[in-house]
Amino acid sequence: MTVKIVTDSTSDLDPALAQKLGITIVPLNVHFGQTIYKDGIDLNTDQFFDKLINGTVFPSTSQPSLGEFVDVYEKVNQPGDVIISIHVSSKLSGTINSAHQAAASLSDKIDVKIVDTQQVSMTVGLSALGAAKAAQEGQSAEECVAIAESIAHRSNFFALFDTLEYLEKGGRIGKARSLIGGLLKIRPILRVEDGEIGQFAKARSRNMGMLKLEEAVRDLGKLDDIAIVYSTDGTDAENLAATVQDLLPGGKEPYITRVGPVIGTHAGPNLVAIAAITSA
């Protein structure tokens, strides 16, 4: 029996790292008017942000179809395999519904176990990475699922936005809606709470916002993993990673990755966020 790991493109995993660990990424869709792009396949991040910032059409996103999940599950599966499909919060996307429907349609021939992380971006990615590493070590499907769920439960995600305009337009503003219209030049910091986007803090400058991100992570206590994600300029992400590296054990380094087009649709330019996994 081999355990195969599947996730979706909202995980913001580096494709090379995913490939190295045998993780298959199912792309979501980005719509610019009548044109539909597969996240990270038909449209790379540079192309996306150029269209977002300089174009005249605001994009929208949609989940992969049932059929796309069926195709992926059939492609990666070999007789006797178990597929663990690890996804973005069901409160933020219908992606996991498509995964469930596909798994049900294949239940007589493929064993698919689905994990709703109740997370977004690299907190989904870190759950998938943990499960993939366990699978490579030969752990059972049940153990891999438990690891993915444990990482998701210990996940913390804080994001410093330049503006909430894109999050509001994309309909993902969630519990942070009260911030709209009252920010002026205040920089909002949001977090994932119970699978939704919620308000965490406000900062009067980007520098203060970066300090608040660092403080939020330092207040968590002992950590197993950190990932820094950004949308357009990686300088602040690299600086933040260097600043918080001391929080990780054994000389471990934070992951640094760029959000893909789907997360970028809702985050907008100049996002910096930090995903942190507390120790068990």
C-alpha cells in the first residue's frame, strides 16, 4: 500500500517542493471576465498580478469541478493505494465539496480520505507537507491523516493587508467586515479563526504591522514550523523570516513562498502573512 497526498492550489506550496514530496496539486480557477485560467498552470503569479493591478477587469475564483478531482484521483491511484486529500477551509471555498463528491463517485475502486484543514494558504500547505513526509517514511494512511489534522489544529495564520478592497470584492471578508470603511490609512491584520477570516489587529504603518506579525508569532510559544507568504514584494517576507528563525528548533528555517493567483485575488498586492505551527 502506498499513501498518496493531494492538495489544492490555495495551499501556496512551491511546485518544486510539492513534486519532491510527491504531492499532487489540484488547481482552482481564476476568471478574468469570460477567460478562465487554471491557478499556477495557465497563469503564473507575475502575469496574474500584472492583470490584477494594471487591468480593468476584477477577477473572481471558483473551485475545481468534481470531474477534475476524479481525473486526479484516477491518475495518481494504483491498486491498493490510499489517497489523502487535504484542502482549504470549507467555510472559504467549495473545493472540499468537489473532493467529497469525487471520492464518493469512486468509492467502489479508490480509497480517498479527505481532510478539511479549516485553514488557508500555507497552513494548508504545511498540513500537506507533514502528511507527505510521514507517507515517505512509510507511516500508515491513518497516521498520515492524524498528522495532517494535528498540524491543521495547531495552525495559526496572520496576514498584514495593504487594503481589504480585494478581500471584500472576493466575498471572503468574513468576520472582518466591521473594518471596512473605517481604516483610512490603518493597515489591517487578519487571522484565520474557526475556518473563517477574522480581525486580529490594526497598525498605523507597514513597519508597525510587521512588528505586530512578529509579536503575534512570538506569543504562540514553542513552534514546529513557520512559513512566510507574500504577494508582490518578497523583501519584507525575507526580513521577517530572518527575524523569527530563532523560534524554530534545531536550526530549522522558515519556508518562504509566494501566494498564487487564487489567494492573490483576495489578498491583493503587498500582502505579507505568517503561518506558524505550535508544538504538540
